Amino acid sequence: MSQKEEEEIVQKATHSARAYFIEEVGWDVVITEHEFTDRENGTEVFLYGHQEGNKKNRIHAMVDFSKDYEIGAIGYDSSK
């Protein structure tokens, strides 16, 4: 996959993950890192970041870009 294709996937996955976190958790999030699966022919990208304005509230999401950027799993650490 080309660099341009990867950037487009990350951009769309980030949009999908941010929308999911806003709707399901009530957080706007900032994505700071990403990692594509190392599985052969894998179609997942893992996103890492934090709640906007609170870096202690870390998040991660798995997004399947072969299924219209469907969120496969999320996780978050909420500090009070």
C-alpha cells in the first residue's frame, strides 16, 4: 500500500473513531498514533490518543477499513 493510501485510511479511520467516541462516550478525542495490523492481508488500523483537554484519559480503537471504517473495538482509561 502506498504512503498516500495509508494517509487516507488513517484520516478516515480517525474521523470514524472520533465520531464514535463523541456519540458513545461523550468525549472529543485527539489521535496521536496509529499502527496497521501486521497480519498478512489485514484490514485493521489501531489508533491511540487521548480525550481532548485531558491527556490522562487515554483511548485506543481498532478500525476495520475494509468494512466502511467500522469500529471493531475501543478502550479508554478514565481518570477523575
